[in-house]
Amino acid sequence: MSDFLTSVVAVIGVLGFMILIHEFGHYAVAKMLGVRVEQFAIGFGKRLVGFRKGETDYRINAIPLGGYVKMSGENPMDQRTDDPREFMNHSRWHRFLIAIAGPAMNILLAIFLLTTVYMVHYEYPVYLDKPAVLDGVRPGSPAAQAGLQSGDRIVKVDNIENPTWEQLQPREWLSPNQPLTVSVQRGTQVFEKTIVPKAVTTSEVGSAGWFPEDSVVVGRVEPDLPAAKAGIKENDRIVALNGQPVRSLESVIDSLQQTKEQPIDLTVLRNGETVRLRLSPVLTKTEDPKENRYRLGFSNKGEIKVTTLPFAKALRLSLERNRQYSIMILELAKKLVQRKISLRAVSGPIGIAQEAGYAAQQKGWTPLMELTAGISLNLGIFNLLPIPILDGGVILFLAIEGLMRRDISMSIKERVYQAAFVFLVLFAVMVIYNDLMKTIPGLADRLP
């Protein structure tokens, strides 16, 4: 199957499952509380296929960008009656439970999936658990301009004491062109520095220009570039370049910018055997559209530790990871609203399809499950944002009505919902546009 078809099938499967789980949460609680469910739909628009069972029409619609559960009397514009099975005739507590059930199902699914992965095949880059000691600093980078150097240790960032690389990197990524204050230890001295990470790649995430010591283990190999032509394979370990030991991918990148198109000799460990290869780097585009550099054409997945965890430890780690990711998602949302980070940092359906396709091509099922868990968590938290039409908006209205001890007028709700709908459509258009800009090189230059 081609990469494109793999991506399409993977994203349909992953997003379809996420939507199904989300809507099933609303559906199950509504039925349990005695609310009439008229439609259970995946997608929007015209009905393509489906069946009716009892009072509910189960259907798949033409536009696969979400789903919904339509309950009697749910729409503020609907004519209300005294029917006790209508949504609006139930208590605010019941309506709150129905609204929160969808996001809760997504969050619980994320916890379940990660727990399962950690029990069966828990793998992670070894360097992430290590203290944030700099193996090197890229010349001319924000970190270099602040005077940081190899061997420095970041001992505090955003009130996090003695951060690991796993804790430091999100702070860096979420601070493009924004001051980031860090405490640095050099020998016995500790001093404070303010770094302004540069916005890099098409996603415009922050980069301070520092990097950890991390073994170079080949991940994705790009077709038609020198690495692929020379026969470099996934899981090859690059141990030397022109006879010099390799400690990190950044050291390889720096060396290539010095040698330029001159042939270089790589020493590679493959299945316990040493392989020597000669390659000629080529000047190509990178993930950052503003930067061209000499490259070989592979990504680094680093040294991976693989283990399994008992249920209790797997559950605790899953809860902790989901908590950390939730905080990152909320911080990203906050900085988007404050316009401190670009909307390009958000991936839409095209970006998700690319990641799903890559995960589906990996050995085993755990990469795709981890991605599914991340998407499920994102979907759950996004739907809890206080935006009308979303579940969080329903909850916000219920909270306001609870404080007022009366319902907000239907005319006000109607206008708010219409404005929210326009906002969400524009947001979706912007996200898809950014996906296209990141996916198709040079598209922005070709548009009028």
C-alpha cells in the first residue's frame, strides 16, 4: 500500500474511532438518564448510510469532520414541549453529565491506551530522563548569544527545579520569540539567563539552539537523498563521521555544514556489524522553509529503551503523562489566544494523516496506539474549551444559568451559537490552510 493510502486509511480509522468513542459517551449517558436520542451520527451533512433501531437513526454522513448525537429538544431553536424526555426538560445536573461524558470518554480512552502500551511495549528515548545538560550549542543560536556552552546544566526553568530534557523541551517549543528565563549551573556557579527561542520549522515552534547528548540511531530515511542511495537503513547507529566519534545529531549537522558537498565517511553499526559508507551531502530544504543546509536525508530517533511495566506502574505513568500533556495542550491554547505562538503549531487533518500514516508503517501496533491516545486526549480537552457549540460551551452556559438561577434566553443563545459556528469554521479553514502550507513546499509562493 502506498504511503498516501496508508495515511488515508490510518487517519480515517483513528479519527473515526475517536469520534465514535466521544459521541458514544454522550449517547450512553443520555439514554441512561432518559433523554430521547434521535440521531447518532459520524460526520455532518447528507446521510450516506445507516439504519434505524427504535427511536434512533444511526448514520454515517457525507462530511467526515466530526460527529454528533441529536437529542430531542436540544437545539435552542427547537420548539419546546412538556415532554419529559426532551433534553431541555432535564435538570442542569443531567445536562452537565451528558455534556461532559463525551470529553470524559476521550480522556479515559487516552489513559487506557497508554496504560496498555506501557504494559506491553514501553519504549522511550533514553536522553529524555537525563538531566538537562547541554552537549552543545549551535553557533549563532539564542543559547549561544546568551553565552551558554557545552557542559552547562539547566537547573531551573519556569519554576521547574532540575528539569530533565523531557521537561525542558516543551518549555522551549512553546516559547517562540518569547523570553524564557533559565538558571544555569557551570561548575560550582549558578547564574540566570534569559533566552528568546527562535521560531523554526513550518510549525514555528521555539528553538533555543541547545541540544543533548543522544546517540544517532536512524529513524525515517527520506527517499532519493544520499542516505537512501547509500543504503542506510532504519535502526542503523551512526558511530563516527570521518573517523570522529558521533555524540549527537547536531554534531553531524554541524560537520556537514563544514564539509559541504565533499564526500564524507560514515561508520555504521548494523545488527552488531560495522559498515563503512561514503556519501556526498546535498544542499536541500529543511523543515524550516527559511533554511537550506547540507543533509544526508534521515531523521534521528535516538537510543531507545524498551521495557514492560506492571499494571499499577503503567497506570501511574499513564496518568502522569496524560496530566503533563494536558497542561501542555492548555498552555498551547492559552498562548494561541495571547498570540504568543503561531497557529502553525496546530496540526489539522492533513498533519494528523501524515503522522498516522507514519505510525501505521512502524513495526507493531504500539506507535499507532500512542498516537491515538494523544489525539484522543487532544479531542477531549479541545471539546472542554468554553466555546459555544462545543461541550465546554454547554457546560459554561449551564454554570452561568446555575448562578443566575434561570435559563438564558433562547434568542441570546441562538446569536451566540451562530457566532461560535462561524468562528469554528474559520478556525478549521485556517488550520487546513496551514497544513497545506507545511505539506506542499513553495505553495505560498505560487498562490496569488
